[in-house]
Amino acid sequence: MQPRTDRLDVRARCPRKPRVGAICPEREEQDVAGDSERSLLTIQHRPDRHVTYGELHPFAYDDTLQCWCVFDKGMIAAILQSDRFHVVPYAEHYREIEQRTGIDFGGIITALDSIPLANEGADHRRLRAEFAAVMGAAGRNAVKATEEYVAALVRDAFAAGSTIDLTDLGAKIYNHVFSLWLGIDQGEIVDKSDFSQVFDRTRSLNRRKQLNQNLTRLIAAFTERHDLSTSPEIAVAMNVVGRDAFVGSIVLSIWETLSRSPGARLSEIAFAESLPATGVPYVERLAQDDATLGGMTVRKGDRLRVFLDATARYVSGEEANLLFGKGRHLCLGKPMTLVVWRALVATAGTLSARFTPVEFRMREGDYVFSYPDRAVVRFHE
């Protein structure tokens, strides 16, 4: 579908300055959450979200978020590949808060300074190369070990008589993969799942301080491991950007697939070759200059929230799969994530157990990732 160019330009009602109701660093979470029903803040967690995506296609301006929201596949691909739209400088955002409040956010800033998708230019290229070196060092041995691990885990977990939480399953696979990459058993170190919230612009100061303490402790824990395959900063950064994205994508893809055919046998399910859902519902970009794209006119400094999740429902054409991003910030974990998914569904497809989805609950207070807090499935004859 081509972007519509006859949409009314909504800029006339889009304020350019912060006002009461705008999201700001110090605003308490409960206040922001109160706006969620009137904005797109939590749209990614709603069962009927694809209806809303279609109604707002190809783009809309959200007053609460104070940014452009983009839902069209072609526009999203163009934005992600363009040098005219850069990633949000999250570390600079925290440096500004630190300077203004006097609160130490050193742990968060260290992590963000080490994440490729939080940087541009030479820093981005250097960090991306470091990530790739860590992931590639284990080579084919890591792929084979992961395929065997996932197959064995699924045969046991999906057996008749089992009741499992898919989130626990996803976390086990995640720790296996990252332990292979980092050269240590990282399950002994990484015991929290809130690190990804460094990207949450609505988080209260108190919760930001707690997050900073958690990340500072994690950096210290990795620093003590002299057998680590990379620097402590890169190990932390990989966990910050990787855990919730990986676990969320795998678990949501399994849950959505099984939920369409409750009571069926696993061997009867037509599993998709690639993941049908994502734990990263959107990414954000900042316009580097005035631009017009698909009928949307943006000014320098405007923030754009591009909904990768909106591209998942209708898979067709050249831009069939944008769930891993596109362009210079394409997800470096894509190859291994696909290895995991294909090993998982290949094994599940050989099993005769029937299944019943029992309970599903998204993590509360998460406005960035789509991360299931619980996804319980019962397997039976």
C-alpha cells in the first residue's frame, strides 16, 4: 500500500513547546499512564492495536507523546535508511538530567555510550564492530550448540503433561546464547530484566536512580570476570539492548502462533519461517533537517516514532520484514534470533502434544518494549 498524500496536515494543532501534559524527564509514571488511553503511549500492548494502526495509517501526530507516529511500511523503511533521521541521543539526555538535578546517572550513561543504536557516526560504527566481533567469535560452533540446546529444551518443555511459562523458556534460551557469546555463565550475573528501561523517557526520577544502581552493580560484576570475552561495558550494553528484545520477540511469536489454534496438535501448526511478532514495537528517530516524506512534513528536531509492530500483520513485498529494523542500525542479533526461532519451530512441528493457552500478561509500566510478564501454556494429549 502506498502512503496517502492527501491526509490533512495536522501540524497546525501540534504545539512546538512543552506544555502541561507533555512528557518530560521528571514527570511521574502514574501521571503519564493516565494519558495512555488518549494517546499512543501503550498502543503496542492492546489486542486491537492493528485496527488503530490501520485507522491512523500512514502517520499521525500524538499530542501526549509530542512526536510523529509512523505506521506505513514504505515510510518506515525510508526513515530507517535515511541519514536525515538519527537515533535519539539517550546518553546526552541523561547527562542533561544529571547536570540539572545533581543526581549521578553514571551507570546508565556508561551503558548508553556503549550501545550502537544509541549512537551515530564514528561511535556507532566502532560499537557495531565490537558487538559483531563478540557475536561472531564463537562462529558456527555457537550456532550448532544453540540449535541443539533449543531442540532439547523444546522437546522437554512442550511434552504432554507440561505446563510452562514461555517467558521462562525464552529467558533460558537468551542466557544460553549470551553465555556462548560472552564466554561465561552470565545467568550467574544477570538477574534483573529492567535494564532496557534506560530507553523509557517517561520513567520517574526515583526509578531512574534505582535503574542506575542496578546497572552500576552489573558493570562491577562483569568487571570482576577476567574470563569475559569482551569489555564489561560491551557486555552490559549487549544485555541492555538484547534481553527484552530477544525474549519478548521469541515469546510473543510463540504465543501469537499458538493462540490462533488452541487445542490443536503442535504437528498441525503452520509455523512461520520468520518471527511473526516483535518485542521492539517501535524505535525513534530525530529529524536532522526539514523534510517531507509521504505527505508528512517534519521540521528539524522533530521526533518520529516508527512502529515496527505495525508492519507485522501484513507481510508482503520488498519490505516484508522490518521487525529487525533496516539500514545502518539493522539488529545485529537478527541471525542468531532466526537460528533460535527456526530450531524451536522445527522441533515443535515434530511433536504430537495438544496445547491450550492458559494465561497471558504483559509487563506493567513498560512503555518501550513488548515483554510478556507471563505467557503460560499447558500441553496435553
